[in-house]
Amino acid sequence: MHVIVWSDDAGGAALVGPAARLHPDGVAATLGTLVQQQLPAASVTVAGLHEPEDGLPDGLLARADVLVWWGHEAHEQVSDLTADRVERRVRDGLGLVALHSAHYSKVFRRLMGTSCDLQWRENGEDREVIWTVDPAHPIATGVPQPIDLGGHETYGEPFEIPAPDQLVFISWFTGGEVFRSGCCFVRGSGRIFYFAPGHETYPVYEHPHIRLVIGNAVSWASRAR
Amino acid sequence: MHVIVWSDDAGGAALVGPAARLHPDGVAATLGTLVQQQLPAASVTVAGLHEPEDGLPDGLLARADVLVWWGHEAHEQVSDLTADRVERRVRDGLGLVALHSAHYSKVFRRLMGTSCDLQWRENGEDREVIWTVDPAHPIATGVPQPIDLGGHETYGEPFEIPAPDQLVFISWFTGGEVFRSGCCFVRGSGRIFYFAPGHETYPVYEHPHIRLVIGNAVSWASRAR
Amino acid sequence: MHVIVWSDDAGGAALVGPAARLHPDGVAATLGTLVQQQLPAASVTVAGLHEPEDGLPDGLLARADVLVWWGHEAHEQVSDLTADRVERRVRDGLGLVALHSAHYSKVFRRLMGTSCDLQWRENGEDREVIWTVDPAHPIATGVPQPIDLGGHETYGEPFEIPAPDQLVFISWFTGGEVFRSGCCFVRGSGRIFYFAPGHETYPVYEHPHIRLVIGNAVSWASRAR
Amino acid sequence: MHVIVWSDDAGGAALVGPAARLHPDGVAATLGTLVQQQLPAASVTVAGLHEPEDGLPDGLLARADVLVWWGHEAHEQVSDLTADRVERRVRDGLGLVALHSAHYSKVFRRLMGTSCDLQWRENGEDREVIWTVDPAHPIATGVPQPIDLGGHETYGEPFEIPAPDQLVFISWFTGGEVFRSGCCFVRGSGRIFYFAPGHETYPVYEHPHIRLVIGNAVSWASRAR
């Protein structure tokens, strides 16, 4: 299985403060290590927006089974050509694991056909708890009920996505919000999983159950299960 | 449109304390008034378990468009014959609006094919907030975002139901729980809406937005929209 | 209820042979009459690609409840600006009834996020039969089982769309094909119905049950039911 | 992976004519060989209604991952106790692959909550063609488009099931019928796949692509993918 892990933070150069400390080589590098540890047999390539062809040339996409996409500040800097390439490959069978604000990436929005708007708020005081609502789903395998994520940025409904083909996780936030935080979609031959956790200033990718979910998601999206 | 509003509280005789004060003639009577006020053109029949044939004889079912079912303590006292009659009529086109602990009624469980187990807790300190996740759904028409229900019993995931055909509302509770609180199902020719609010010791059916949702749900289930 | 009925055939000027005889003023005019007859209380505007702003200026879209879209040869002539306007309005609540090869229109493809490719074949010898698989759906109200459409162009699976939120009709064709011919989608606040019948060289819009389905679909998409 | 393959034909004793020739030891034995060949690492137990506890004692169910169920003439001879046991185990995580007229078994009907009625006809002249509508589904892995099954009994819509969680296959029949012939459902922690092919008088379980689908389905239902 070949997995591309991509972020738009210029290999960490765009990160400051706690994010820079948590992801010294960028979020993609953090996630690349995570995927490699969860799936030791996988071949993992770390890529980013600052590389040629936005880090996602045709050749790389052609041999990949799954693309893990983390983006935040630079969605509009991804070229339309890159978005075209990725969108086509996903419908052709490339799995897509879209993390955190990847909901706002060109590729995800095009594949959804909706604005992907949501409510959000960050005040440093909120806590997120994640509930599994589809325990038979491959992505929920071994995941305890609930995941107490601790402090995190708040995402809230309404989240303008199509009704997910499978809704796996719903999150609770201290401030009164709920959010469909783990959603599966199929588009063409491609499997897509959106998973909300991942704000760069919180150590969410160190949480063992978040790591488990992401490993499961990559396996599922790769069509290995 | 002919609507039957049914409860299992013996016309209020089984209620005590705040429930008896809120529903002096039983929960079905409270809901009958609610439905009549929301849908002035509807013909409403209030019925209950303590009546002959569990209050749901064939003739009454045959001319009804929608059955609103509220139950709590007496699910097992509903006879299998009654459950058979109602289940058949729902699949034949009778709309079913199942409120609060009606998730545990024989009829609802049979139509779902699952245990309908959920987590619950009542400590008098919890608050429920209801978010719309499908704003285009007829049942969400005119419903503000969110509904702040105030104090209520806590229901939580995992809720063992089939994935709803349409998920309209998700609830948040103070204690860290989330719950799929507004769920549509189609079974045969019958439309079914499960709506969680309705614990008898809270004035939830006085809340204008809960009343709006229930009126919308009866219209939708009647196949009038 | 205000309904726009739109086609891309320049008011019939682009049609030849049997299509020109069946739709002397264009397919939109045929459909406009159909909608007006099925829904006498509706206000119907007939529009087309050959008009200013592709026949779909903001003002017209703003006051419409439903847009019926029929297109065939000129999908690429619809400007990106028009597609943007319509796409946004649909997500904002405008109902969309996409007929026949409207599956290939810019607007529909963007809202789906997929290629919307399908198999097709026209040999003048095929017959289509339409089965209802969701009899409780508003769009199936009063529709007999099956609709024998007679001769029609063949559309076949695989049809690259997202899994419909509700699948209402499946078609059978003489040559061995099946097709998901009646599909509901919700995107944002907009309801979308794709209905396959409508090749311009067959009198399908004269068929009473096709007329019934389209009337039902416009009502449903308008959020009147 | 432990798979139980079950039929209600008394080990073939209830079969006559071509069915007896095709399944000398009963349909369960035929299917047991099929599953063993498709999944060489699986441990397969062949069982039947004529055995103690209807062939499905608690101990056997407890250690199984998947139950393949083929039934035809004897649905009502399965005891309510057995149906209770199996239904509970499925919701607890046992995969269920329900073949052909297993749609009418007690267990399947209870898990669906509907009548599971369908149209059917056998005239020895019909042919079935199976189309994949969800090519990304694990059960469709490697399955060519379409499967030409040749002669088979005709099943037709309306098929009174809940809308499948995933619709994988739709069948075409010579006589004008279509049928949702490959349907996935999740109930509790159990994955359920209904697959229509399997009339005992046709050699459908010799067809390589039907064998492939059943192997894939057992893997999927076992939660191995």
C-alpha cells in the first residue's frame, strides 16, 4: 500500500508557536510518521504544497492508494490543475483521508459539491469528546467509546456536506456544539473519509485513539478493507 | 388528516409528581392538544393502553393517517396482537411519530430490527441543545438553529438503530453526550420519525420549537409533504 | 410557487426531425406547458440558453422555487458564471429537477462532485420500463407500478453519481441494461431530483405517468412537500 | 475466520429433479465447498435445519464470524428460539450472507423490520444480468460488469426492504423486471449482505463471478474488510 501524506504548511515553515513545536517538520511529517507506525507495511511519501506541482505530480498520484490531506491556511494556493488531477484520481480509485480543515480544500469541496461551511470557534477552553455511532464500520475497529480528546478547537453544525454515505463519529464540544466529525463518502471508485480532529496547536495526533482511527481510515480508503 | 395520539400512562393515572402536574389527563392528551393546535385542520383522536384493544383497534388504525406514540413504563403491556396490527398498518402507509422512550416500544423495535438500546441518565442537572443537520428536510421547516431545550433527561450514543434514512437532528447534553435525536425511516409505505424529546417531568412539549417539530413531523409522516 | 423551465435548444431552433415536430417551440416550452397543467397554481417561466445571461439572470433565480433543467447538446455553452449562480442558488434552497441528459450539465456535475458518466445507446428498438422502489416517496405518489414508457433511448449503469439520498425509480431496457432513473439528492438547502426520461425524439413528455412524476418532483423540490 | 454455511433442505433430502442433481448433498454442502475454495484459510462448517437446535446451537454461533443462509421451503420450520439466537448474534457482530429466498427467512425479516415481499416468476425462459452500481464496494472487488448469469428464476420489484445502507448490484430480467439483488445492511455490530442469485434448479453457484461475489461477501461480512 502506497500512502501520500500531504500538508500545506511548507514543511513546517508556515507554523509558529505551539504548532511549530508540535510539528517541527510540518504536519505532513507528523502524519507520515503516524501512518508509518500504524501501518508498518505501508510505503509512505510525505509531500507538501511548496514542492513542484504542489507536491502532487501525476506520477506520484498514479502509484498511490491513499492520499492523506491536511490543509489550513493555503487552500487557495493549490492550483486548479492540481485540484483537477487529484479529483480525477480520487474518482478513479485513490482513497482520500481529509483531515481537519481539509473540509475547505478545493479537492474536498469539489468532490462534495457543497460549500462545506461549518461553525468554528477557538477559545482555548473547549474540550472535544468523540462518539462512535456505527460500531460495525471498519474505521471504528478497536476504537473505545467515547474518545475523550481533551482540549481542541470547536467545530459545529450546520456542516454543509451531503448526507454522508456512512456516518461513523459525532463529536461533542463543551460550548454546546455537536459535529459530524467522522464521515465516509464514495465518489466514483474512490473512498473518502473526513475526520475533523487535527488543529495544529493541540497534540491531537499524539492521542492513541486518534492514531488508531487514522490508521483504520487509511486501510479502509485503500480498499484493503 | 386523521391523527391518533397514544400514550401508555392510563390517561395520566400512572403519572406522579411533576409529570402528573404537567400532564393532568395524560401525555396523550397533552400531545393531542399540541397536534390540534399545530394542525388545526387535523382530526385528532386521543387514545391509550388502558382502553379496549390497547386503545388501537383495527377500525381506528384503518382510518388514521398518522399515529403519534408516546410510551414509557408499559412497553411490555402492549399485546403482541396490537403490535402486529400497528406494525402492519405502518408498513401499509400509516405514519408513525415515535416520541421519547417510544424507541423501546414493541412496534418501533420490530420496525427497526434492532435492540434500540441507548445510554440514558437523569440527574436533574442536564441541559439539551438540538442541532439541525438537514435544513432542507420538511421536518426542519422554520426550526431555528439550535433549539435550546433547557433541562431534560440525557439520552446518549450508542443508539442501536439502523442508519436513519434521513438524520435531521443531533442533540448535545451537558454531561458530554450526543444523540441522534431526530431520525427518519421508511418501512414499506410508512414513514417513521423518531424524536427524542419528551421526558414527562420536563415541560418540553410547551417549548414552541418542539411543538413546531412535532407538527411538521405529523405532516411529513401523513405523506402530506 | 414559481418554476423556471429551461432548455438549451434555442427555443426549438436547434431541433430537427421528430424532435422539432414534438417540440416546435423547444423542449422548455413543452415542459412549461406540462408543469403548468400538472400544477395549475404555479407561476411558470420558460427560459433558454439563447437568452441574455444564458436565460438565468440573478433576479429570475432569486424569486424561483424550482428550476427544471433540460439540456442535451450545449452543456459547455453554459457559462461558468451561470453555473456558479445556479449552483449557489440550489444550495441556498432552489429546487432542481434535472431531466434526461441534464446529468451532464455543468450545474448537475458540480453539485454531484462526480463525472456523471453513464452508458447510452440509441437504436430505435429499445423499450424502457420504470419501477418504483420507494413507494412512500412524495415523487411516487399516485404512480402506477411499473410505468411502461415504450420506445426510448437506452441509458445504462454504471452511472457515476454519489449514492442517491433516496432512490425512487429504477429502469429496465430491452437490451439488458438497468439504470437508476429517479434519484433524489439534497445539497445544502436545495432538493435535487434527477429523472432520466426525456429524449427529444420520443413523445415521453406526453406520457401521463411521466407527467405525473414531473409534477410531483416539482412539488417536492419546491419544498411544498 | 469461521464460517457456518446453512440450508433448510435436509442435506439435499428435500431436493428433487435438477436441484438434487446440482446439490446431491444439499445446497449448504455446495456453498460450503464454494466458500472453502474462495477463502482457503477459512474454517467452514456445513449445517442444516434437520440437525439438533435447527443446526445452529449457541456454541457454534458463538465462535462463528459469518453465517451464510440459504433457505427456500422451510422458513416456518425454523423455531422462534433459533431465530432469536441468530438475530441476537447478528446484532452482536456475526456477519450474515442471506442468499436467494433467505429474504423470506424469519431471521432476515426480523432484522429488516419489513415484509421482504417481492415479485417472482419462474418460466424457464428468463435470463438474469447483474450490474454493479457501487464499484468501490469491497463486495464488488474484481467483479466484471455485468455478470451475465444466464437462465434464472425472476425476482422483481417492488422488494419491500428498508433502503439498503449500500446498494451494490441491480439485476435485469428478460421479462421486464429489475431487482435490487445485492444489498448491504448494518444492524447493531453485524453486517448483512443479501444476494438474490441461487435458485436451486440452476447452476448459478458454478458461475465464477457469483462465486467471487459470495467469497467477497463472506470476507466483508466477517469484518475482515
